[in-house]
Amino acid sequence: MNSDKPDPKDFSVIQFSLTVGSDGRPLQQAVPCGSFALVGEAFEVARKLADEEAARLEQLKSEDTETGGPKLVQLVDTEWGYDLRFGWLIVTRFWVHDASAFQPLLAEP
């Protein structure tokens, strides 16, 4: 097999989100959002998902505050994907993971 070619499922999109547990404490959820052969495809899907989630969160926040003011949700491009922020708090991330970059921590002799 040619090692220069990516495996058909080398790139994954993962959504990391903050939620509130039953005890009221914050929890982080990680949800797989698909696997892709090309990194460009993975970033396109991550951006689409981030845009959709930003619109959903903006709608929820706008209903809560009943304001027509500036957007409350900020979408930030990162080298790994996209972050959604409320002020300084990152509430959701859509990250592209390169599964082919995995290196074992220990090498057998």
C-alpha cells in the first residue's frame, strides 16, 4: 500500500460541547460527526456544522435576552477547526482530527 495516500477514513470531525449535568456541574461531550477521505471535506463539514450550531445558539440566546443587538455567538477559525464562543467561554468546538497522525507512545524493541 502506498503510504502517501490517505486511508479512506483518515480525517474525522468531532464536536465538543459544554453541557450541564444533573448535579448542575459542567460536563464536556464529544460527538463524532463523520469520517472523510480528504482533509478539505472534513473542514467543509466542520464549518457547515459550526455555522448551523452558531445560528441555533444565537437564536436561543436571542430568545433568552430578547434583544436585537449584536450577535452573542462568535465563530472563531482555528488551525484545528472552529470554536463557538459566548464572550470568553468556548461552548462548542468542531475539530478535524487526523487519524493517520496517531503515533504509539511506546515502540516495541
